Amino acid sequence: MYFTLKPLLVLIAVAISGYFFSQKARLLWALLFSGGKPGPKIDRIAERVQIFLVEVLWQKSVRRHKFAVGLAHTGIFWGFILITIGTVEMLVSGILPFATLEKISITGYGVYL
């Protein structure tokens, strides 16, 4: 009975948390545009993607002034990224037990672990 009830309970918990998330996101979105300024820009996509890759994922500006501290920050950032991937996998496999990262690539999953 536990294995049939567990996905339903996880799905209910995800739906409730999704509702509260959407309410908070709607409030923050309204606050963002309450100043009367124009909306987010979507021009210069190639330049923005490059900045995202270099500054956000590669963490270049963090390591600019003090390399050792920036390297530690980059390690912590990527640690959180890996933990988030594992958390999403656990959440999805709680609803759909057959959906795991191991099904995509056994070798890749081994490297991830």
C-alpha cells in the first residue's frame, strides 16, 4: 500500500508547494513592474548567452580579485548545482518511480554519483 500511496502523497505535496510558489512569484512579478519602467529586454541574445556562460556558470568575475576565495566560491556554487540536480531527481522519482537519471545514461549517472 505504501508504494501506491507514496507517489500520490508526493504529487499532492508538490502541487501545494507549486501553488504557494506561484502566488509568491506573482507578487514579486507585480512588484518588479510596479515602478513603471520598461520590461525585461530580450535583444542581443548571443551576447547575453555568452555573459551567462562566462559570468554565471564559469564564475569569472568572482575569481578576478582573490583567486583562492573565488575558486572556493565556484566550488560551492557547483556543489549546489549538483545537489539541486539530485534533489530534482528524487522529487521526480517520488512521483514517477521509473524516471531516474540512471535510465538516461548509466555511465553519466556513475560520473554524477
